[in-house]
Amino acid sequence: VLTEVFKAAEEEAEETEAAEAASAPRRRRTGARGGASPIMQEMISVMRDSMRDTYAMLARRMELFQGLSPETVAKIFAKGMTLEFEAGHTLFEKGDPGKGLFVILGGKVDIMDGHRRIATLSRGDMFGEMALISNEPRSASAIATETTSVLVLTFDVFDKVLPKETALQLLINIVITLSERLRAANIQIGASL
């Protein structure tokens, strides 16, 4: 979203410069970027660097984005959808069709089976991946426990939009996460016997 804002700001600066050049044809164009002022160029550069740093941090900290470049993470965000939910909002119910994978950008979500809490997830965690991959109904409900923002990726994004190498890396990361969760569940079950 912010990348689009930066691009729009740059295009607006170029359009303004072009309009000024058209109204005063003898005016000399300045700046290396289609006439954008040096201040605008610096602002765009700083914003791009900031966004790159943000996507680099996401690539390092979020299990779904492990092994991906900041540029690839930025492309994933451009293809996905970010949503915000208030505390108490049900993101999906057990039995609903699995239409998307969720990555928590901020906030917390309880994964519930009836009245039993299976897990509490927070920033960086993903959920909804099982229904997305298996095309089966949701095996649990997801409820925001505080104001929560998420990135939603649908099956179509994986199948038709993302480059195959990126989709494969995401699927590998999902399998690793599911394996870690299964191992933790096995340990917990073994400890309770």
C-alpha cells in the first residue's frame, strides 16, 4: 500500500513538473528524475529505504516469509489484502470454507474449538493454513482478542498470482510451521500421559 503511495507521489511530482514545463516551454527542467525537485527525490528515497527496511524485518521475523527477499515480501503484500479487526470479532468460524491464510501483523487472535482455546497467536504468527491447503472446512474458530491487523492471502494468490518459486517457498514455510506445531502438540500429549 505504501509503495503505491510513494509511486503516486513520484508520478504526481513528475506530472506537476510536466504541466509547468508545458505552460512555460522555455523553463529549464531540473532534477534527475523527470524533473522532480531534489527535496521530493530525497523524500521518495527515504520512504523507499524505510519500506525496504520494513519488508526486510518482516522477512526475518515472520515464519511465513523466511527465505524470501524484502522485494518479494513487498510483492506478496501488494497481492494480499490487509484487514483490521476489533477485539471480540470472529475472523472465521469452525466449519467455514477455508478461503484464506492469515498472518498477524499486530494484535492477538485466539484459535478456539467450541469453548476450548487451542492457541493464542500474536504478531508474526499465521493461521488458517490448514483449510487453505487441504480445501477442507475450518477446523477451529479464530477470534481477535484485541485490535488486530492481518495480511490475508487466498488460494488464488498462491496459485495464479505469485511466481511459482515464491509460492513454493511460502508452502515450504507453512509445512515447517505445521511440523513444529505437531511436534509441540506431541510433546504436550506425551507429558500429560
